[in-house]
Amino acid sequence: IVGGSFTAIDSHPWVAAIYHKGRFLCGGSLIAPCWVVTAAHCFIQTEEIKTENLFVYLGKTAINETDADKEQSFFVKKLINHQEYNKSNYNNDIALLMIKGINGGCAVKSASARTVCLPPSHTHLPAGFQCSVAGFGKEKYGAWRYSQFLKQGEVKLLSRTDCKREPHYKELFTNNMICAASPDWSTDACEGDSGGPLVCEVSGRMFLFGVVSWGENCAEKNKPGVYTQVTNYNNWIAEKTGLQKYTKG
Ligand code: 4AZ
């Protein structure tokens, strides 16, 4: 995260940290005790990513430290990349990880680990709505390292027409994306935040509206952060996980 502020995992307890061969790879969000939502582009790289080399942590505040009291660690039992993920334009940049605890079982609810709600599929938030993005990604575009500690930043949603038009992303912006930025362009997701949550508070509850996906540079004027629009994938998530879809009440 560029700009924003350091934060405790207890304030973003759905944040998952995904590691590949012992190196931090991407963020994610816990949506059910056994399921993490993340970005497909994290797993579709030059090097083939095998599920046996992936580990997921909940309750983590620092990337290179272990807080055994707070942390829960998991294997990845199943990696499901969206079948229509398009690596040339990042369309359908969403993936699911089925996690399994080192001692069996899934995530156990605590002050530092809990699920985030999925918004109902029809939900539409107005332009200017303030949301929060969190992650361990770089604090500056081009930095050598990721952030050692979890950060969060406040960003506002742009309208779809704004995301699509000059000086923004034009045809690069698809109907499966949302874009958000801070009004002064000081706060944004950056490399390493990918897969992590964009959450928005509606009626006193936090909902996962976006998955960090891409953007031109970080915190650059007229270049908002682009997120996978989670509300387009309720059916896909329900189908792949077998979880009950959101129902009113
Ligand atoms: C990345 O490389 C990345 N400013 C993620 C988000 C943004 C830029 C780059 C958005 O993973």
C-alpha cells in the first residue's frame, strides 16, 4: 500500500497472506472457514505454481515474523483459478483457495482471524463511496521490498464511465472490474497487494467488494487502482465452493 497507514491484523482479520516456496506471494480474503478469495494472476506466472508449494496464513501482522499466539497456518488443498481468466487484460482475475489446517480443520474464529461478508450480487455502490484496501505490498512503486507490516488505505470508488474514459483506462477496463483511488492520488494498492481485499462498510458491516488486481504504477495521478468486481462472481463462488449464496436476512 502506498500512503495510508500501518494497521493491526485485528482491524482487517479476513486478510490472508499467501506464500510460495517460503516467499510472500499475494494477499487474499477469508470468505468462509475453508475458503480464501484471491487473484488468478498470482498463480499464472512464468514459473508454474504448484499447490503443494503454497501456504496461507491468517492473523499475520508482519511478513517476516511469526506471532504464534495469533497466527493460523494452512496448506492449500485446492486452487481454483477462474476458467475465463484472461492474462492479457486481467479479465476475471479471481481465484479460490481451499485451505486445510496443519492439524486438519479450517480457520478458527479469533480476534485476528475471521471471515468477511460477500455483498449480494445486485449491490451497487455510488461513485465517491469510501472503501479500504489492505495488504503487505510495496510502499512505493519500484521499491525493492514489500512492506514488513500490514497497511491499509482509504480509497473512493470511481464511476464505471470514469474508469473507462480518458485520462483513465479506456478499453482496458472491463465490466468485471471496479476502480478506486484517493482524491489526491496519494493512496493506492501496489505490487504485492494483489489478491487482497477492497472492503466497503454498508449498514455497519464490512463487505468484500474488490480483489486487488492491477493498475498503471501505484498512486499515480489519473491511474486508479483496478479491482475485480466481486459481485459479478457470487454464482461462480457458490458453484466452486458449494457455499450457500447470500440470501436476504
Ligand atoms: C501489482 O503489480 C499491482 N496500483 C497491484 C495493484 C496496482 C498496481 C500493481 C494498483 O500487483
